[in-house]
Amino acid sequence: MTTPPPDPPNAHIKPQLTISSEEYMKDRVIYKMDRYTRKSEQYKFWYQLTSVTAIIFSASVPVLINLGVHALVPTILSLVVSILVSLEKLFHFREHWCNYDAIAAFLRSEQVQYQTLSGAYKEKATSPNEAFQLFVKNIEEGIKDERNDTIEMRTRETE
């Protein structure tokens, strides 16, 4: 039995003028939630790996010096710590992790509020169509804000 080929990268983009709320939910909201969750997990992994390694290596340096270990070992560990700290500063692992986690949580919250017609969807929408338009507006603004935050983070000077 053969597996079907993977969807092309832009399979979620529809050529039609209008889409249903179900299509939008699946092709935009859930798609983005999955992507942001995966990216959040990746950045969390790299942040924790670099941080834990830097902590362990930096704590080991004075111990190794006091134990009289050849000076090359603590020197190399210090170099690795400096590199790891610099990589974190350059790639902003923690900030990306928090940013992607926050947008995924925002999308989940909007999805639940829309599906239950609660929050802003209860207060501001007088029809299902109005609720859907508000939902799309909120989702797209959230995605745009996340993208702007990411661009700013990637282009700002390191302090």
C-alpha cells in the first residue's frame, strides 16, 4: 500500500473568492495553530538545550580548576559557554518560543470563543455571519501582530 504524497506547501491557500467558516477553521486557523505549536516546541528545545548546557559547563569550570584538571578542559568549557550564550542572544530561542506559544494560545482561545459564541462573539456579533467576520478579523490581526513581532525580534540589534 502506498502513502499519498504530502500536500504542497501552499495547499491551505484557496483560489476561490469566499470560503466557509469550516474551511477557514481547517485551512487557516488549525493549520497556523499546528505550525506555531511545532515552532514553539522547536525553539523551546533549543533554548533549554543551550541554557542547561551553559549552566552545567559554567558551573563545572571552577570545580575543574580546583581539582587541578588540565587547563585546556575548563578553557574549552568556558569557550563553549560563551558560544552558547552568544547563540541564544543571536537566535532569540526563548523569545521565539514564548512568541510562538503565545500566538498558538491566542488562536486556540479565539477558536473556542468563536465556536461557543462567547466573549466578543457574543457581545459584538448579531448574526453567525457577523461572528465569522469578527473571527477572521481577530485571527488575521493576531497573525499579523505575531509576524511583526518576529520580524522586529530578528532584526533588532543585540543588546
